Amino acid sequence: MERRILPLLEKKDVIIVGGGLAGLTAAIALSGFGHRILLFETNAYPHHKVCGEYVSNEVRPYLEHLGVDLIAAGGVSITDFEISTPNGNKITTTLSLGGTGISRFLFDELLYNKAKSQGVEFIFAKVGNIQFAANTFTVASEGNTYHATAVIGAYGKRSSLDKTLKRAFSFKKQDWLAVKAHYKHPNFAENLVALHNFEGGYGGLSKTENGAVNFCYLAHYDTFKKYTDIDAFNRVVVSKNPYLRDFFEESEPIFDKPLAIAQISFDKKAPVVNHIIMCGDTAGLIHPLCGNGMAMAIHSAKLASEAMHVFLNDPKKDRNKLEHEYTKRWNTFFRNRLWFGRKLQRLLLDDKWMNAGLKLAGRSKGILNYVISKTHGKPIL
């Protein structure tokens, strides 16, 4: 791939670091406003990512406004949700908004093609450093430097950039790892997203556009470290949940081996760091309860791109106003959801409370629907 230095005269309006859902969505929105966008992503599209691959319909109207139709692209319409305890207690309910099952392999490529068609420039390389001086950002990547008026950080759950930016959580040992794989299953319900608990963790099951069932789970490292590998952990720990045991027995893995990421942090994060506007998991990660992290990433990109559009069109370029407005709106939409997600996660990992909660929810579906509503937003337009 050709490397080149962008002279200051070629300075972009916005450089986006990270080409996941948040970064790509922001690129589409900002280029649609007419701004010059350069996006860095480490790997060329398409590629798989560790993700629940269920996105709440709260973001469908906005995606369609941007010209991205997940159902037309093959996404699976999901209407029902079930949750179970490690010993097999289970409850099912209908989702008020519903969602779409779609692999990140397809989803990211859809957004990438849309962004590219609108003139967004892409560089598939790792960013090593971001500096701000004289009201200009300088982004360093593989020996080259690039300049922009503003930068969006959308590089995901964890990056070496976090240490460069001196973000506190990046210097702590984190307790969580995530594992994902696709499976062929003869009769998994197409309209279902399921959340099944096991000792020290929980995982989600849902269908994707090609019929494959995505299984993505979070596990606490204290539980996982007792086993030699993922297969052993799945066999001994995850399969203690009877629904997951049946799933493994009836399924055939599609991936050669599961994808995994470690050192996942659910600590509080700032939505603005060193004047960089953070989006998606880079700004705050919610425990994956029903897949709303994907919707939050897209929604945060909407908030960032709208605030940045106002900033870029302001002759005064009031950066303090941009950062204040984005932080205010980010907290308005996501702070309570993240707080509720952290509390709910503690209950999910406590067998006593989990069993009692499902029994109570079994007598009143309204309780479960209330819990789901607290970790989801309303449709955004």
C-alpha cells in the first residue's frame, strides 16, 4: 500500500481513527454534510470482529436515512428474546422494538462501501499517535503524518492509543475476555436472540444473514484461567447451562477457531480526551445485554457528527463549545444506560439473584421488558 504524507495544505476536516460501526457511521454522516474525511482502519474489509451481531431497531431509521438498509442487505428480523440461568431456568418475551441479526463481516462492509461512494478516503494502517497543537491535529501512522481540524476516536474497546493518551483504565489489568464463533445449527429460531448465563460469564446467540448462528460470550478471567483453552472452557463451564450444552451438541462450527479478545474494560471513560471526540466503545462500553452496544455505537456517531458539523461550519471554530455539547448529549443518552448495565451485569453473575429475578419475571413479563427498556434507547431519526 502506498504511503504518503499529506501536506498541511491538504489538511482534512476530520480524521477518524477506527473503522468499526461508530467510525464508519460518522464518516458517512460527515461526508454527507460535505466535509473532507480520512479514516484509518487496521484491517481491510471485509473481516470478522468479536461482536454480538444483533443490533436494536432503535437505529434502523437513522441508518436508512444514511442510505443503509440492513434488511434489504439480508439481515434477519429478530422479535423475541430469551434469557436463562446456568441451571436452566428460562424466560422468553417479545422485544418491543425488535432488532436485526447481521454479521459484522457484512455490516461493516456495507458501511464501508457507502462511505467510499461518498468520497471518504481510507488508509488501512495502525495509528501510533495523535497530537494537538496550534488548533490542528497531527496523526502519525507508519512513519507518515496527516493533519486535520478535528479527530474522532472510534478504535474500539482497547488500543495502545489509550496508553499514549494516558487513559486511566488502560494501565489497569482488566478482568474480562470475549469469545466469538459462528455455527451451523439445524433448527435455531430465526427470530430469536438469546442470552444464556454460565459460571463467570454469559453469552448471546442469534442468527446472521447467511443462516449462521453467532455465539459471542463474555467470561471473567478468574473462571477462564483454570482451563487450557477455549474448547476446554466451552466443554466444562459454558456447557453446564443445558441450553448451551444442547446448542454445542447440535451445532457444527464454521470458523477454524474462535475469535477472542482480552483485557476488556467496562470502566467509566471520558467522551472527550485531549480534544479528541470519542465514539462507540472508545467512549464507553456497556455490558452486551441484548446487543445494544452496536446501537449505542451508531447513535454516538450520530451525536458526534452532528456536533462536529456545527463546529466545522462555525467561523470561530469554538472547540470548547463542541466538546461541551458532545459531552452533554453523550451523557444525556448513554450515562444512565451504562450505569444500569453495570448494575444488571452484577445480577447476571449472581446465581441466587438471577434465579430469583427470573422467577419474578416469569410471573410478570413487564419486569423483564422494563429491564430491557433500561438498556435500550428509543428510535432515533
